Amino acid sequence: MELHLATAASAPIVLLVSLVYEGVDRKLRARMQGRVGPPLLQPFYDLVKLFSKDRIIPFTAAYPLFNYAPLLSASCALAGGALVFVVLVTGLQLAGDLLLVFYLLSSSSLLAMVGGASSGNPYAAISLSRGLSVLLSYKLPMLLSVLTAAIKAGGTLSLASVIALQAEAGGGIATLSLGGALALLAFMLCMPAEGEVPPFDVTTAKTEVVHGFLIEYGGPHLALVKIAKGVSRFSTALLAASLFLYTPARPPLAAMLCLLEAMCIAVLTITVPGTVLGRVKPSQVVRFCLVAPTSIAILSLAISLLEAGGLA
Amino acid sequence: MKIGVMLRDALRRLLGRPLTIGYPLKPERPATPRGYRGMIAYDWETCIGCMLCLKVCPSGAVSVADRRKVTFDVGRCIFCGQCAEICPVGAVRLTSEFEMVAVDRSAYRVGPRW
Ligand code: SF4
Ligand code: SF4
């Protein structure tokens, strides 16, 4: 019961921080392109505007799916992000929460795509097929690198034990061991795909599939999908920060530090590539994710298994 | 490496001054280039009602108003400047005003004010 309350209470915080990150992202991106850029609070204004607009549902849409998928998607993302935050702040032991967070964040992307594709628009359908293959290819190495952290923490799948281990060892897994550093690298290589930014933005590519699954969404629907996307981006970065780069400190301070680190990770892996890189083909995304991050993640897994002295 | 070049350029831009300026344009307005064709200004008292502007306007933005004067519909105007060029008495001018957003259509009708 307390967990539910804590998660519900921290969802707005996670939303707020994600939106702030989005503002930072847009500002930095603009400055790197030589523009003044929108004000830092632009994402908030955007949401207010979108929520005040009418809902438009195409004739061809499968109504329930099209209408409710954005809400579900946003809730999944918020729940995932809030769960990470709650564990960070309270150090709550929850068996298998790593998998739960993973599941929630994946469901969020999946629901948004499926909802968009149920609009009946052919571009959205193409986007769904692209999105599914990209999702499958980058979630694998991500999961493997999360497993590395879990193995480091003695084979548990609870985020709190991974954090406790780092607090005990006096530093982040990535800074203390080679396996951890490699796992973080693999995780970060997958981040542009998670954030749907170049070079891996094949799902929502404007010039190819006209915003993909977002094509028929507008108004409150679009606002919810944007929230889902922003929150799951930031929550993934937060997960990386708390799994690999946790800095031991008193709980509220440590959580703040983790938020800051997550911000830096997101800027490095989403803002910068999104600005300086061009888009690759869908098949290249899949090939890249299944080769580079996956092999790095497998290597890190093997190294940490060796360090841990067998499959304990 | 191309990525290196892009990164270097992005970093340089990030640290330098942006090339654009913020909007709304405070405090300074950027200077418009010479010969810029913006909002139409119509001096209806000078106008002699020859209707040449109405003849040459390619987009049909000019219409006849009362007492042999004309009205310009800026909403249709393509700012080609033909009317200003042909007017024998210089009653039409394209100013350097480029901020033409309005919430009311009547702001786009430039005509005689009796
Ligand atoms: S500028 Fe060109 S389009 Fe506009 S009113 Fe004059 S002639 Fe017509
Ligand atoms: S061309 Fe000049 S004088 Fe003739 S009607 Fe137009 S504005 Fe008036």
C-alpha cells in the first residue's frame, strides 16, 4: 500500500524532471544549431496547449485502442520512472523490480506505437513494424547490461540491492569495475534508440513515415504520447544512473545526484547524437544494436561472471 | 571523421553567440534589407483612382472602393510590388513592416478611411 502511495506521489516529480530535461534538450539542441531556441519551459506550454485542444479520432481508427493507448502508455512510463525514483529515495527492497521497470518502460513504447497504428493510417502501420524490430533489437543489449549490474549485486533482480552494493563499495559499478563500465557503454549505445532520436529515429522519421505512429494523434492524445515518450526517455537515463553510477550519499542527496547524472546521460546520449548525427536505415539500426551493444553487453556479462567467480 | 567535424561545429555553436534573435523582438528590431517588400501602405488622399494597381495585381488583392479609391486585401497579396511600381502618383508603398500577424481580418484590409 505504501509503495502505491509513494509511487503515485513521485510520479509528478518524475514528470516534472522529464519535462525540464526536455526543455534543456530543446535549448541545447537549438544552441548547437546556432538558434536562440525556445524558453526552458516550452514543453510545459506545449502540454497546456495540447491538453486544451479537441480530440480528433479518425474514421478508420479502432476507437478504444486509439483513444486509451496514449493514457495507458503515459501511465506505464510514469509508473516505471516513479518506481525507480521511489527505490532511489527510500531504498525499498522489491524482488524483481528491475524487470518490472523494464517491462513498464517497454510497454509504454509498445502501447504508444500500437495505439498510433490502430488509427488505420498506413504510415503508422509502417512505423509500428519498424518500431517493433528496433524495440526488440535494442532492448536485448539493454537487458543484458542490466543483468550485468544484477550479477554484480549477487544475482538479485532488485534495484535496491544494486544500489546498496554501490553504496557499500563507495562508488558506481561503472567506475569500479571493467564489466560495469562496459555494461554502461552498451546501455548508453542503446539510448538513442530508446529516445527515438537520430541516428535511430526510424520509427518517427518525419521525412520517411511522416512522424510514424504519431501521425494521427493531436491534442490531448498527442500530449499523453509526448509525456510517455519524455518520461520513458528520462526514466531510462535515471535507471542507468542508479544502476551504474550511483554516488553514495544520504538518500535525498543521492537521489538528487542520480537525477543530475541522468540528465547528463540523457544529454550525452540523446541530445548530442540527435543534433550531430543523421538518420540510418531501419535494417542498419537493427544490425547495429544486435552487433555493437549486444557484443559489448555479452562481454561485460562474461567479465562480471568471471569476477563474481561463477554463476552464483 | 565526419562525426568529429559535426561535433566540433556543434560545440563551437554552443559556446558562441546564436545566429538568430529571440522573439518577441525586444529590445532591438533587426534591420530589414534594402528593397524589402512588407506590409502595404496606401495613401488614399493622393490616389487619383486610375485603377492601374487593380489591373496589374496578379493575385486579385486590389478591389474598387467607394469614390474611385481602392482597397488592398493583404491576406491575398503576394508582395510582388507591382502596384507600387505602376502607381503614377506613388500612392502605394510596400513598407519594411514584416510582423503582420493579426487576430482580426479587418487588419488585413488597407483602404481609404473616410
Ligand atoms: S504587391 Fe502585388 S499582390 Fe500585393 S497588392 Fe500589389 S500588385 Fe497585388
Ligand atoms: S495605381 Fe495608384 S493612383 Fe491608381 S488607383 Fe492604384 S493607388 Fe490609386
